[in-house]
Amino acid sequence: MKKRDFLLGGLASLAQPLWAQDKFGAKAGYPSGWGPAGQIQKWESYPEYHVGNFSGGLEKMFAHEVIKASPHPAPLLEAKRKIKASVFMDAFDYANKYNRTGLLIARGNEIWHEDYRLQRTAEMRFFGWSMTKSLVGLLAGIAIKEGVISSIDDPIEKYVPQLQAHSFAGISLRNLLNMTSGIDICEAFCSPSTGFERYGYSQIGYSPRRGEGTDQLKGLLQFKWGRNQAQGIRFNYTDLCPVLVGWALVNVYKQTLPLIFEQKIWQPLGAKDDATWLVDSKGFTFSGAGFSATLRDWARLGLLVAQNGSLEGNQIIPASWLDDTTHHDGNEGAARFNVARPKRGYKNFFWHHSQDGQMLRMAGNHAQNMLIDRLTGTVLVQAAVSYEDGADEMMFELFKSACEVKG
């Protein structure tokens, strides 16, 4: 550890009240697991378990598949630059203040900033939570390019015949990809939440036997609430959408989602390390939140998107799909910027954070984030353990500063 890092870390600790200094379980060695014995088992677990769980611990709690690294890793070169969020805060200070377990800023094949804290290292895999949804979106674009899916305006039942006569049967892939499905469920940006009792139980199970007997497809087929409005009318963020798209991909490729991703994206982009993807007890992939990778490999993925889906002349992700992801057609009004959410839009399981759609965001629970600027090719990826007041604003200031750096 650098002397400056040590001093700043120590000062940050002293600045905290005594009761807050062990918020994330340092004294216990950053444990992982469902939580203290005798307490309800939580999917997100308790704050003192976040560090351990979000950097590999979940792989011990759930079944998962391994996505094998590329035999030819794409090079990332260290080219340190000073990136500042404000006059008084640089990238290191930002990550230290807001408990970011890992932070990496890159462009092209250069790493401009990289650091870790809370005893995390570059060799660890970091859980992306809902950043996972964007991976499913990229695979959908490849499937359309390869012709195994004819159109995103096709109904889901065309590719998942198990849903024929189901209330979900006629939902188009477009409206699933844009979270405008009309499904009657409340998971995020709404209240009261009905997410767990209507579907989430099928992913993680019940305490005290979390992770046992889980079956997402059964949860979908037995979903009795149907739709509460026509599709395409309102943005409604739910894991059901990527799970349905994931099911279609599994059917058309006749392979598991992790294997499809390994063959279509992970190995072609030159991932250096193995990744993992959580599955339920039946082996079906957590399509909404389940992927873990090293921060550098997360960055490689973001750089691939920033570089229009191409690496060394190999078009891995269709450029036309990435272009499509940056704007909304006339029938996608509910997902538009400032309509889906204030100062945000949504398309193909990516968030928009600019009016022109050129700044894309992969976002996950507890402040996991990837920011991608397609205009400059700049990427910021962070691993985190909690939301912190003011952190999002400073993250965007830091990223804006990085994007303004001349190449």
C-alpha cells in the first residue's frame, strides 16, 4: 500500500464515529454468508457481510456456472493519470470517502486509475447485481444479428412456446428489453413493493433455507397476477423482463446463458480471468442479477461497448445494436430520457444518462456501476458495498472529468 493511501485511509477511519468504524465487518475479517446465526437470512445480507459477499462470497451461497477466460487476454496497460471530481477530490479520495471497494477508469487499452480498499484486490471477482441485465441485452443484439431471433417486435411466446396461453405470451421482446412490459409487479421506483412474494422467492428461496428448492421458470409459469396495463405504456423495472429474454436466448441457442455468453462475448473480448454466473437449484441462470468478474474484465466489457463492439477488427457485438441502444423509436416513448426516470432513459437493459444516449450506464444494487461514454471511449467501473449520500453526483463529476481528458 502506498504511504499516501495508508495515511488517507487512516484519517478517513478517524473521521468516523466509533460506532461506524466497523460498519462493514472489518473486525470479523469481512465475513460472507447469509448473516448471523439465528437471524433471518437476507439475499442482500447484513451490511457487515456486504464486502465479503459482493467479492466472491455469494459464490459459496448459490450454485453457479463458471465462464472460462479467453486463451488470449486483451492487454490493458497502466497509464496513470490524475482524474479529479472537484478541486478538492481526486479519484482516490472519491473512492475512499464513499467506500468503493474498487474503482477503475480506462480508455482504449489504458488504465488511467485503479485502486481497491477494504482488503479487496484486483484478483477478486466483484458481483455486478443488475449490471447483469445489460449482458442479456448484448446477447439479444447478437441473437438478432445472427438471425436466431427474427425481430425484437416478436412476442416472447414465439421463442418460449412454454408461455403460449400465458398472460405474458404476447409481450414483445422490445418491451421486455425496455422494461415496458405491463407486468403487474412492483420491484423498484414504486411502492408498495411486491417483488419478493410475486417472483423473488423463486430466485433465492425462503429463510432459513435460502438458495434451496429455487425454480425461476416455475415462478414465471405460475405468476398469477398477469399484467395490469397494456405493454409499452409505462416503465416498470423488474427482473422478470431479463429472465424472460434469457429464457428465449436459452431456447434459441439450446445452451445455458453462461455458455452462450462465454462463446459469444467473454472469450472473444479477451477476458483475462474466469467469471461466474449464479443459477437456481434447477440450473437456470439469474438473468437479472448474478454475474461476477474482476474489475479489469468488467472494464474490458465496457471498453468493448465504448469501441462500438469491435476488438482488433473482430465485430463481437453488432454496431447496429449499440447504435440502436442509444436512441428511442416512436413506439418507445415510455422508456425515453426523462420519461422512464428523471434525467434517465432506458433501452435494451442499459440506462441512458445523456439526452443523446451516448453515455450508457450499467447499474447494480448497492452502487455497482459502469459508465460508458461512446463519444470518447472512456469507461468507469466501480465495485461498492452501499449507497452513500452525494456519491452518485460525485461519480458523474469524476467521469465527466475523465471524458474531458485529451487522448
